[in-house]
Amino acid sequence: MSRSAHPAGPRHGDVLPEGHYAAPPADLNALDPKVWSATVERGTADGIVSVAGLDVLTLAERFGTPAYILDEADFRARCRAWQDAFSHLDADVYYAGKAFLSRAVVRWLHEEGLSVDVCSGGELTVALSAGMPAGRIALHGNNKTRAELEYAVKSGVGHVVVDSFEELARLSWIAHEQGVRQRILLRVTVGVEAHTHEFIATAHEDQKFGFSLTGGDAAEAVRRALTLDGVELAGIHSHIGSQIFDMAGFEVAARRVVGLLAQVKAEHGVELPEIDLGGGLGIAYTSEDDPQGPQEIATALTQIVRRECAAEGLAVPRLSVEPGRAIVGPTAFTLYEVGTIKPLEGLRTYVSVDGGMSDNIRTALYDAEYSVALVSRASAAEPMLSRVVGKHCESGDIVVRDAFLPADLAPGDLLAVPATGAYCRSMASNYNHALRPPVVAVRDGQARVIVRRETEEDLLRLDMG
């Protein structure tokens, strides 16, 4: 018997989940700017949605569906907003590459003055191949291989974020062999329970990342790092989770990180010059979400750090932050074509699209909530409670769990799910041998593929027969 069998039995589907939409929106044709990129608009005459001056019918015809449509101008504007928010401070903004990384994106980041953090040799290769200076790259990961560490040191990355005692010793030896001292941060788990899904909360004690602050491992890691010839301890790294709206967790984390800096100064006479408070800032996936802007976040974080350093008698260290989702998440939507429509009387209508969990696993993995809109036309029809599902052989293949769509929805209509720039293409799979969709960048009425659609030849190329 499966340990994951649903305890409610076969009829659990007829109970609406807690927090479902209690009432349909006043206007099904309205597009909430909180969840759509800046250049998205619905035509007043024909009701067709466009982005950067290109309508979705044209995009679907040229590039097919499903497809990720990325608003380049909006992406760049968000980069500038984060850079500007921290520009008057002694601070660095690292884009978290795991959210979505491609060579085009790395070039945009470089041009807008941001740095990038990567968490694998593959991400490092993409960043370097696109021209990001190695000194503006940080390497993360809880189990970096020897090959990845050698690659990072040889490339001259600016920071390696060290995650374990084994890695600390291994990295020091590798750097010593190459005749360099590698600049490092120590990742510390500060015991903060972020208000987020358990799978993306990363600073409580019972998880795989970092050195425990409360258990004493962090203090021991500092002691060892200060004695090793191959590494230069630059500071402390903390990351408390993802999709976080409340700054209270960052306040607790900053207080504990600064407390560790004070301990290091008292015990070793060393004042570490850097702290990195990570990323994880939330975005709006639905109209109910209310994220803070970069300027608000910058002001809050710097006030917290300055206050805590003043209390401990420390100089204010250089501050780093790592927005990934907060930059790329709102800049893209996924464009789908409706295939089948299946009303279940008294429950909801199942709307099947030509993608699903292979291009967006987040709903199945995290119970993530998304918005959805009919974008190929406007509609004056009554709203119907819908569940947008994919074409995969899984009952959990859900894209949008509960939403209202027009009752005249028909096969061939185009739907768009906004705020899919982060983690959707990055976590995409070939489940059922699905072909991963392209990423199409749009700007000033022009569109270009920056990550092409996979083909069946790509699948067969890896299959050795």
C-alpha cells in the first residue's frame, strides 16, 4: 500500500481546499498588474493580450505552445530597481541563478551591474560563458563535488559559500594546490522558522544546509577557517527560505549573524567584513499576495544590520542580498492552448492544457498558487470555477488548482499563467518524454528565442539504444 495514499479516500476531490477563491473577480478580463509583467496589456478593441507590443496569437503561431514568454524590459527594470535600492550602501546584489539562468539573462545582469550566484558546475559554466566576470560570481551548494570546487577556484570565483567541515578542508587543500587563497563565506543555519512551505524553509535546524549556530558548529567552522592556508574567511552567509513576505525572519537572522560576528571578534580578534542575508523575498502569484519593493527591503535590511552592529560595537559589514525570484519571477508568463474541457457537475470544470507539471512542477511540489487568464480574446460569459490541469499521466498534474475562467471557454483558446519566470523552466522535466518549452524574450515589439524548444531528436540523442 502506498504511504502517500490520500486519507480522505476517492471523494476528496469534491471538497474545495481551504483558502480557495470564495467569489469570482468582478471582471474576468482584468489583468492585475501585481502579477503580470509591466508591458502586458489587453487590447481594448479585440481583447487580445499583448506583451511588449506583441499579441499572444502571434507569439503562439511563431513559437508554439506551451512557451515561456519573458519580458526583457521588465527584467532589466527590476535589476535596476534592486541595484538602485542598494547603490548608496556598501552592498552587493547577487542574482540567484537557480531561479532561471541562461546566457542571455547573464548578459543582461552583467549590463545592469548585478553579480550572480550559482549552485552547480553547470550554472557556473553558463555564467562564465556569457561573460560574467568570475570575481562577481559566488558558488553555493551543500555537496559541491571536488571537480566543481576545482573548477570554481581555477576560474577565480569571488566567493565560495562553504556548507560543511568536509568541504572547508577539501576547498582549502584544492586552493593550496593551485597556489591561491579562496575567499569564502560560511553558511550558517540561524534557527529561524520562515513563514513558507516546509520544503523551501532553509534556516531551521532540521535540514541539510549550513553550520548550526545554536549547536556550536558555526563557531567551530570559523575557528578552523581562520587557521587554514587555502581559504580567506570573508564573512557569514544566512538564507532563511523562499517566498517570504515578512521581514521579521530577516530581523532575527541578522541579529544572530551579527551576534556571531561579535563572538568571532571577542574570541579571535578578527572583525569579519561581510555578511550575506540571502534572498527568498516573495512575489505576487495572486492578487492576494502583497510583496515589498526593493527599496523597502533595502531600507529594512540596512536598518536591522546597522542597529545590531551598533549594539555589538561592530563596524557595519558589507552587505549582500540574493534576489532571484523577486527579479525574474514576475517578468514571464507561460502561454498554453486549451485542449479539453470537462465539467463535473456540482464541483468544478477541468480545463486541460498542452503543458503541465513538466513545465511547472511547483503546484504539485509546493501547493503553489497561481493566477490564470484567457488571453486570446475577451469574454462576457459568466465565471466558472475551474481547475487548470496538464496532459501528463498523473492526477496531481495541476497547473492552477482553483480559478475562475469564462464559461464560454473552448478548445483552441489560449490561457496564460503569470509569474512563471522563476523555477518553472529551471525545474522543468521530460516526464512522459515531454519536450521542454522554449523561453522567448520580447522587447519593443521584437521576439527572439533565448532557450529553444526541445525536439524529439534531443531526446533520442541521449538514448544510447
